Amino acid sequence: MTTTTRSDGTREALSLREIEIAPLGGEYVLHAPKSGAVILANHSAVEIGRTVEASGSTASAADLLSQWWRVDAHVARHYIHTLLEDWQRAGLFDDVQPRSAERTNAEDFAFSWEKTYRNGAKSVRLRCESPAVGAILDRVLAVLEFKPPAARDLPGAIADPVTVDLIGRHDNFTVLTDGRTVWGPSDFASARHMALREILCASNPPGEISAVLHAGAVARNGRAVIIAGDSGAGKTTLLSSLVLAGWDYLCDDLTGLDTNANGIRPFPVAISLKPGSAALLSSAIGRERDLWLSPPDEFGLRYLDASSRHASGETLPVSLLCFPRYDEFCHELIVEHLSPTAALSQLLKTGTRLVGNTPMISTLTRLLSEVPSVGLCYRDRADAEAFLQEQLS
């Protein structure tokens, strides 16, 4: 999106050429690929923006809208300025991602830890300055570790992997992909999450992942259920329980949405279990010969290796989006059917991020329009499992 402003700060012109506008459930989703901003807007707001763009200035648009609305021009100007200020605060007018063009010289850092991982046709090299930091990520990624033979025997996608670097210490970490800063500085937890996201994206061909949902996923009979929600809501516990019940494992915490199909790309890293979840499930896991639960790490997390139960295939169609919430005071299962806009709001609130600088919000809105979304509130996890089993039977 481009804008022109006068010296007094008022906006004179507006261009929506670089904004992706997609309908969703009677409203519209506006996405600015360069800034990553995503907002929901009603039909009137979109028409105001298009009128400002077509008329060439807010003043001309106010004159037109005052005639259509049969209100004074100053009232129309107030509505226009309020709307554009809201869009400004949301980031729709930001022309570039501040860090998207930054390039860092990797030779400035002393990498003492390095491993290569492979998920599908592409391999990704991860480097860290600290072996301790690398070990933390390796607990999640070890099931995907790849030790290639001589480079001359390999196709280019494997012999020349994408490189993801996690640099820094204390609470000042930065993530780089092929020398370009993509995240940070931030605390370690956020940087760890973003480094894993970069590995997920880099392990697929460029442009084939349009969004990364902060969610897990399982499948039954070749159809996937996305399990999303706030941290602490119980989504990983439910996901692990479904794997124990015989569902195919796809992803934990990071789910890649395929750009070209209404489906997801599996990313079967080890499932990270918090102490409470691990305590609930450890006995059941111990009875399964093909599952392995690690000892606690220094953060109290344990890691469930469910790679023996991951689904085959590059892309699996999605049949349901589920937003679970454990509540000890919920005496029976409560099912809430969510509108597409409510589901989008939930996904954005819980950390879903769009990927790349090309239009892709339509992939996510198509999924939300075509696939039902439900919120589940429960005390007994078996009730939630039975409901999901019924939905995919």
C-alpha cells in the first residue's frame, strides 16, 4: 500500500494495489504482505478505502461519500480519517518489514554447534553459537536429523541446504535465514519458536507454505484435524492423547498451510510436553512400544518421539479446526461452532503468521470458509476425543 500525505499530516492519496483483500464470512480480510499486517473489515470500510483510492484524495472522497450518505462533508471526513488512522496503527501503511532486507555476515559469529535436518525433499542446516542452545532445539528436531553422504552424490536441494542461524545469549537472540535477519532480537523462547518456523518453511519448496499456524495437527483416515489455541489451553495434551489413541501424528505447535491445496504439510518433530501434561500421559506412553518419552530437560519439558506414527504423504486435507480448552469446572463437553471470522481471530491471536511477500491470505480464508471450526470446553479429555472421533468417522 502506498500513501501520499500533505505537510500538515493529512493523507492525500491512497493505493490498495499491494493489499490483498479476500472475503470471509460476510466481511473482508485485508493483508499487507510487506508488513505482514492482517485486519478484518466490513464492506463499508473496504468501500471507503476504494473510494479514497479512486478519487485521488480524502477530500474528494469525503465530498462523494457525503452525497451518498447524505451527511455533511466534515462528517464523512471524520469517518475517513478515523478509518485510515486505524489502518495506520494496524500496519497496513507500512511499506516494508524493517528486517526483511537486513543481511548479516555469518563470519562475524563463532558457530560451535551445527546439525542438518531433513523433512521431505529439502534439507536445512541449523547453526548456533552455543552448544547448549543447539541441544535445546535438537531435542525437538532430532527425529529429523539428516547425515548426508558425500555432497557429490546428492541432488542440489540436499547438498546445498538452507542455513538457519540462532545467535545471541541471555534474552537477546536473533534468527537468520541464509544470512538475512528474520526475527529478533527477542527472548529465547520466541527465538526458538521462530527458528523452528524457519526450518519448517525452508524444508518445503519456496512459496509452497503460505501460513504457519500456532497449532498442532493429527489425522485419521487421511483427513487432518488442526488443534489450535492459547498456550496452556490443553491443545498439546489433547493432541498427544489422540496419537496414543491411534491417530496419525502430523505436527506439534507449528502447522504449515499448503499454498496450493486446502491442506497441511506434516512436520513431525518431537512433541513438547509440559510437566503437567507429561505426568498425565507418561503411564500410557510407557505402555506403547513405538513411542518414547525423554527425561525432563532443564526447563522441565519432556519430548515425545511419535515419529513412528506420523502420517505419510506430502499434503493432507483438513476436515476440522478445533480450539480446545480444558476447564476443571466444565462438567460436560461444550461445543461451540465458530464462524470463519471468529476462527481467524482466534488463529491470529494465538500466533499464526503469514509467510513471504506474495499474496497468500486467500489460502487461509479459503480454508476457514470451507472447513468447519469448533471450540471445545471440557473437563474429561475422553469427551473431546470421542467428539473428534465422531467428526472424522
